Amino acid sequence: VHEFKQSIDNTTKHYRFVADVAKTLFVTPNYLNEKVKKETGKPARYWVNQALIIKLKKELLNQNKTLKQIAEMYNFPNAGHLSRFFKVHTQITPIKFKNQT
């Protein structure tokens, strides 16, 4: 679980899926999810999403990057997918977040 947290908090790697993190830790996604949920009370997916939202917020505060560029950096198919993901997890669109801060 400690290695999992280190992996998702890594600033040079951007994970969107539990399967990607599990692969780097040489375990199955189900095993990783079971262990993380047992230790933290929340599934691995929750923690991956939380780490990703924090990274996205930091990127959105960088005025030099467009939403499309950020989407590409974080392996979203396009800016629309990124916007929907962000809104589901923060209840605000990336543009509104960027304008508020």
C-alpha cells in the first residue's frame, strides 16, 4: 500500500487506471484493490482519482497550458473527456476552476 501511494503521488508519472499502477507494482489490479481497500477503507480507484485531480488542478493553475495540452499529458482521449472526469470528481468544470483561482 505504501508503494502504491508513492506511485500515484509521483510527479513524473500520471496514472489514470488502477491496472496501470498494478502493472508497475507487479501485482494484479484485483489484488492491489483488495490490499488498498483493507488498509485505507477506500478502493484503489478512489486514491488514483484523488491523486490525478490534485495533479490536474496544479496543471490548470499553470496559465501556459491549454486544456487540450493537459489532456494529452494525462492520457485523456481529448479535452472533453478531461472536462467530464474533472467535473465528476470536483463538481466544477476545469474552466470554472481555472477562472476562480
